[in-house]
Amino acid sequence: METLRVETHISGNDVHIRSDAFDMHLELNRSTPVSPTSVSTSLWLALPIAMRLGRDLHLCGRIDATALANAQSLANTWANWEPGFFHPVHISADDVSSTPSRQDRKETLMLYSGGMDSSHALCREFIAQGRRTDALTIQGMDYKADDDERFNALLSKTAPLRQEVIDQHFLIRSNVAQQMKRHGIDADIGHGFHLFGCLFLFEEEYRHGAIAADSPIDQDYVLAPWGTSAHTNNRFCNEQFSILTLCNDVDRPAKARLLNDYPNALQSLSFCKHYEVRPDNCGRCSKCIRTKANFELELGSIPDIFIDPSYSFSDVLALDLTNRENRIPATNLMMSAYRNGRMNEYRILAEKIAQHAPHLQPRKESALSRRLRRWKKSIAKRLPGGR
């Protein structure tokens, strides 16, 4: 198929990334113009669409050899993870070369959403260590790009925590998720490319972008394929800017325990799956129920951050554990129960998870195996002493 040629146009703080397959727009809220030294942002944002279409990717602009090699590696990985949906592609650019890095760059720009993962990382990696950081939040992921009312409500809700730990807080309004969705790329896969692509707009100003891990490293092996993980995050890298993954040694219940000690973080949490309720938390969706269980198993109580504060362990048992989105967090709850001496809940959850974990199920006998078994049984009966 014809090569997918991608052009990047930056005017002040408006970034347009275009091809014949998409028209991406990133709008930044800052007074000084953004000035990336390469088109790495376009590389990461365009790559999943190129892989989906099976079209080689050509970037009109400069990237370095490290970014090119990492992008090729990612394309091969995703083609293995999602055969037939993603395809290996060849990547090229007008100019593959290095550029000197500024020596006065800041250290880290952290992604912040208001959820448990990023709030926990702010507390553990910065507040607890007496440090502050700069942060980036993207409108167009958890909140629709044109939904200013709910997004502004999120900013109001999180203001106390942000004032406590964040110096510069950058916002980006983005239509990238919408453009990916047009090609069938859902958020569970596309979010990593989207998040990291936006971070690379700041490669001239920072040494690293940082993301809070969704899960501990050991669970990344059963979560894959997923848009962000220990398998792939470190491959979003060029010669001067890389991605750090924070707090990938703790699970969600342990994060809940720590967050309970930070009132500003606790009261700012927003994670509800019901869009019409955000940035508040309904208390009845699957994510709210799992989060209640995190607090109850770790602390014996549930904070006043839910519209519906009611909770019973039966709520957890009623979750659909055939769904990976619930089954993996349920293993975290199982281990939390074990850590906290809640052995009854531990055993009940362990048995229920085992019922729905595909790799723990007995292998189904094939039709050929059944015929062979019956044939062997029939032969055995004909032998002397056979029954």
C-alpha cells in the first residue's frame, strides 16, 4: 500500500499533524511557544494508525536513529501481540540525525489525570520526598475534547493537591483519541501512544516524561497487550528524551493505603466509569466498587469520596470476572486480603478468580482425542481380561 506521509505544522501552541488518514490537533495552554527539536510526537501518534492500516510510515521532518529503532521495535511487538489487527511497518523520515541537547533542561514532566495511579505517584515520589514537579494533563482522553464543563470541574476538584505539589501545570486539548478511534484503535491500546506523543512536545525543556504505572511489573505480563506497560514504556525514547515509569512496585490496594494519609490527594481522586458523574465517583460502577474494596481491605473503612458510600464484599463477588478489566484488579484484592489477614475473603476471591482465569481452566478435549480415547477403551475390552 501507499506510504503514509505525515506532516507536522506548529504555530505558536497549535500543533497539527496531518496525513491522508487523519488530521490531529493539539492545543496547548501556555504563553511561550512549544518548540520540540524533532517530529517524535508525530512518530508516536501516527505509528498505531500506520500499523493498523499496514502502511509504511514516512515523517516529513527530523528524528534521530534511536527513535527510529525504537519505533520499529514497537511496530514488531504490536504485530506479534495483535496479529491481523496491527502489521509490521517500515518507518523513515526526511532527516535521520542527532541534535545537541540543551543543558539547562528540567528533569521531569509528569502525566497527571486525577486518578489513583498519578495521585499516588505525586504523593510518594514528590510530596513524601519534599519535592515538587511540573505536570501535564490531556483533555480528550478521560474527558471529551469539547467538554470544558466537566474538565474544568476536574481542575477545580484537584486544585488543592496541584497547589501542594505541582509548579507548572500544562494542559493539552487533543483530538488524537477520536482520530485513532476512526481506525478502530480503542483507548486500551491507543492511550500509551497518545500520552507519550504529547509528552514529546516538551523534549526541548525536560529530560524525562513520567507516567504512573497501572500495575506492578509482574502483572504487566498478564495484562499485555496494553497501551502502557513495562514491556513498551521505555521504548518511547529518543536520544534526548525518555519515559520514566513510576511506582511499578505497588498494587492498587497499597496505593489506597498511602493515599489515605494525604487528604488533598484523597479528596481530589476521580476514577468513576460513569461519564455523566465525573469528576465525582458514583460508588456503584465496577471501578468504584473495586476502589471501595481497596480501601476496606487495607484500612477497614471507606473514605467519604463516593456519592453512594454503601459497600459489601458481595459487590466484589458480583463483578464480571470473565472481563480482564475486573479480573486483574480482583487478584490485587485477593492479595490485599491475604496481606491483611482476611483469609476468608482471600480464599473466596482466589476460588472465584480461578473459575474465570483461562490459563487455570482444564483443557477441553478435542473431538479427535475423544475418538482415540473411545477406540482405546473399545480395544481394551476385546483383550483377554478386558471389561
